Amino acid sequence: MGVVDGKPGLRERKKQRTRTAISEAAITLFLEHGFNQVSVAQVAEAAEVSKRTLFAYFPTKEDLVVHRLADHETEIARVVRARPPRTAPLAAVREHFLKGLRERDPITGLNDHPQVRRVHQMILDAPSLVARMDRFKTGAEQALTQALQETADIPELTARLAAVQIVAVQWALAQDNAERLAYGEPAGERYAGAVKDAEHAFSLLENGLRQLTPRG
Amino acid sequence: MGVVDGKPGLRERKKQRTRTAISEAAITLFLEHGFNQVSVAQVAEAAEVSKRTLFAYFPTKEDLVVHRLADHETEIARVVRARPPRTAPLAAVREHFLKGLRERDPITGLNDHPQVRRVHQMILDAPSLVARMDRFKTGAEQALTQALQETADIPELTARLAAVQIVAVQWALAQDNAERLAYGEPAGERYAGAVKDAEHAFSLLENGLRQLTPRG
DNA sequence: GGGGATTTCTGCACCGGGTATACTTTTACT
DNA sequence: AGTAAAAGTATACCCGGTGCAGAAATCCCC
């Protein structure tokens, strides 16, 4: 069985091709007609594959869309683990997010390429995809919890609390950016505000909600 | 039975009875055999109602379980709105949560009545129910965002950021409590720790994550 | 290059959640 | 009593997802 260096073997190559064929057929159809308006049977047909085979590659219809984001699920956790010594986890996450803004990483919500925006809109329009994104968020929380525990020497509950706050805030920032771009604001114009908002948000995380004025 | 007090009208009363009949049949069957092991057709039959009628009362299978929690979705928002003058929103939420712990409100995760625990376990065992709870959380965030904006005079983004943090933390606390009870710890014994943890969590929320030690 | 073992793919039948339609029963109102 | 509106029902259907048994492709060793 051992192919030592170059080739993945014909079988593996074909599998990979089939996989991308299915995925691309799916995205194309979904973007054109909407997620809920296209059945998996249609996707399978477009990819020239049986329905059964489609489900051998992607466990659910939603995964046809979301599998592309799989890497991002553990991204924050990896950033925390890889932070330089004597750096606070939060600082590392903040720098990473700011870098994401600079590079217009779609995960920051600050990418206005039509393709990206359309995918985003498609997700928002399909409740089951939104639900899937929530599971995603949960995964990110868990990964971050573990990363914090293993690299910051804090109790488990504290790690969990910090993780859920960090993930929630970052998600909220991204949603806010994406919302504004959906309204037509170009990424370039939004950038400065996005940075300011991110810094505000991370400062809130660092310093707490005390500043929320009491009413009366 | 009494015929005199006919304020709601026969039609309304019958509807209400049908509704609770369906709901109770559902809970009973789900607790006995598991959420995924019981079909809505079986629930309908047990409630002596057609499948179509069941879906006229509850839009999805999951709602058969979670409709009982509908009130809690806006609970935090209401607490914030109803707080006494010159009180910080966060303080109001904290006091409310601590009161929930004292009263063993199931939403704090600190209720170990068998019925409550079984429902909780049932939800955890069914991914679609977990997803539904996430939507719930989102609803709570939105309601709280609005409440904060309207009563605390802060910008929208700040309100959103605060809201997601608060909801996330409270949720994490409840999950932690429920997890421990699931392991067999009685609510009475857990209470002190739960209070301590809650105070820790709210202090973290108030004062920020600065205290997270840098490594190196 | 042949041929068996193994993996992948396929068609088909099936299940369960959810909806459309067209019809019957029940309640409400005068 | 009689009729309009509301609620309930039966049936057939769509779609996502799975089990199964067999056909086809790939691998690997001789």
C-alpha cells in the first residue's frame, strides 16, 4: 500500500475529483436558484453521480456548502496555541482578526467580492444553513476552550467563559461588517470603521462591561 | 363541569385542550422512547389527532418540546428593561440569575428533578433539538440587544456586543451546572459552587479578560 | 497481462418530516 | 334553524436521508 512520495494513486485522485465535482455543481446550482429551491437529486444529476454517492461524500445537504469553512472552525484555537510567549491569548486573537480585516478574509465579513457576498446571502436565506453555522460556532468555542486551558493555565470554567465570549464577539463583528457590505458599502470604505469597531469590541472584552452607563 | 364561566368561548377552550393533549402525548412518548425514536405520526395518533392537525399547532417536531421555553427567550431582555433606576444592566442580570439559582429555575441548569433532567438529556441526545436551542439563544441575544439599546443609551454595536457576551456567559454557566447534575451531583450540594461560579463569571464579564495570564 | 480481493458506485425501495389539496365536521352568530 | 367561518381529516405528494444487494472500477500480486 505504501506510496512513499509523489502519487496519491488513481483511486484517491478520482475520489478527489468526484468530490470537487459534486461540491462545485452544488454551489453553482445553489447560487443560481437558491439553496432550498435545489434538491440534492438535482445536484447529484448535475455532478453525474447517484444520490447515494453524493451522500457518501457529504453527510448532509448543508455540508455541500459549509465544508469549505471546516478549517476555520479551529482557526481561533490554533491562533491561541501559536501565539508568541508572554502574549495574552486575547491579544493574539485581536491581532489575528485585524490581520483578517486587512486581508479581507471573508470570515471577518469584510470581503465584498460578489461571489463571497452571494454565498453569504444564500446562507442567511436558508435557516438550515444558519443552524449549521451555529454548530460551527459551538465547535470553535470548544476548540478554543481547550486551547486556552492547555496554554494559559486557567481553570476549565474560566476557559469556557472566555472562549464563548471571544467567539461570540468575533462573530458579532463579522456579522456587523457583512451586514453593512450587504447594504452596498464597499469593503474599502468600511475598513476603517471595521478596525475601529474591532478595537472597541476587543477593548470591551479586555476591560469588561463596567462602562455600560446605568440609567436613571 | 361549570358552564357559567364561559369567557374564552368553546372553540378557544377546545383548541387549548387539543394543544396540551398533543404536547403531553409528545413529551410522554419522547421521554419514554427518545426524541428520534418517535415519529410525529405516532404522537398524532397518541393525541388522537391527524398529523396535519398536529402541524397546525406546532410548526415543527422540535417545537413539540421547546414551545415550553418560549417565554424564556425574552426573559433576560425583560429583566434588563424592568431593572430599577440607576442600576447597571449587568447587575440586574446577575441578580436575576442568582435568584434563578436559589429557586432552582431549570434554566440555570440547577434543577435536579428527574423530569427536568430527563428533558435535558433528551435535548442533548437529539442534534436537531440542540440546534433549536441555538436559535433560541440567538433570539435572546436579539431581544437583549434591543433592550440594552432602548434603556442604556449605548450605540447599537456596543449593545450587540454586550448582549452576545451576556447571553453566552449565562448559557455556559447553565450548561456547566446541568453537566454536573447529570453526573449525579445533587442540586443542593452544587448550589454553593454554582453561586461562586456565577459570581466569578459575572465579575469576568464586568472586569474583562485582562486577568488571563500570559504564558511564557 | 490475467484474475481475485477490495473498494466504490448505483438503483431501488423505504422511512420520516412537512405541505397541498379537497373534503367533512364543528362552532359561532343571527 | 341555518349558514359562514373555523378546525379537522384523508390522501397523495415532495424531499432529505438510509439500507441493501449487486454491478463496476481499482488495486495488487503473480
